[in-house]
Amino acid sequence: MANIVGRLTHRFDPSTISTIRANNSYVTRIITPGKLNDKVTREILFLGVEDIMWSVAAKVRSEIQQRLNMRLRNNELGMMRFADDFRGLVKGTLNRPRVCTFLISNLVLIDGDPADTPIPSTHRDGATRGRSPTSDAGISKWTINRAGFTLSAHVNGAGIHLGVITVKGGDMVIDMTWQKGVVDDKVCEQLGEDLRAWLGHIATKATEAPTPQ
């Protein structure tokens, strides 16, 4: 049994990568050694590439939508019917270099308390499982306040996985996983801290932005 999913590889032009690296190199030169991870330094790094971040995000979102519009056309999933031995095909990739470093899978937004949520049935012990708020009938129903989305190690795929999910009205949760022995734990831990700082920066900017009139 397996869950087969499609993937989309994003390529970024050399000028974008060069600009980001140049910004990081400049900040590294002007900051006192030992201060590279403090809050002020990170803010300087973020401000230097903030515009690039949004342009890249728009590019990636556009590419995802284009792939979704094509459905299974020009897609590896659409070619599965022509594979006589899919298991052998997958095993054959184990001796090849990994095609990517990161895999990001985003379940986007889920409504943890939709209006049409069915009321759970009564259990054998006579109790009804669920959480408030209650329905019109006064019986508790299931709701989701927080969710997590974790991806398992992909031996023949990316070394680092990021699973993203958000519950409506709640927090966005990002689970990061990596394959032991393939990626250094310290690298991933630092990546997690940087990602947390980036998201905090974006959230702060969003809350400080003026409300449209």
C-alpha cells in the first residue's frame, strides 16, 4: 500500500540567488562576530530580501496553479499506467542522486468548525464524544483547534521535508522532518530557528500594516 503524490520542482534564476547571497554576505561582513543570530541582525537580513521573497512567492504560487489546471496531463502520475513494474521503477531510483533538497507540502487551510459538521453518535457507554461549541440541540460536536501535518523520510526524494497546515482562526503549524544520517541535525535545527524568525517577521509586518479603508 502506498500514497502516490505528484510533485512540482521550482527553478529560480541566477540573479535572484545572487542577490540573496550578496545581501547575506554584506550583513555578515558588517555585523560583529557572534551576533549573527540576534534579533536585530536577522531583521537586517530580512529587510534586504523582503521584496524578493514576495516576488518568488508569487512565482511559485503561479506555477502551482498552472500545474493544478493541467490535472494529470504532462504529469508523472498520469504515466503510471504505462509502468509494468512500478515497485521496480521506484527501487531503481535508490542508486541515483536525490533530485531536490527540500520538499514542501501545504494542506493550506482547513475549517475546524464548519456549520454543517455532523453530530457524533452516542458511544456504547452512553457518552457523546466531542468538544464545544455545542450544536443547536445542545449536543457537543467534533471541532479541530490545531492540526499538524508530518511527512515521513523520503529515501529516494528530498532530504528535508516541511509539512504546512493551518486551522481556520488558529495557528499555522509547520512540521519539519529529515532523514537521520543524511542531513546534519544541527543544520536542520538552525533552519527551523531561521524559519521561525522569518515567519515572526512576516506576522509582525502584517499586524503593523494599516487597515484598508
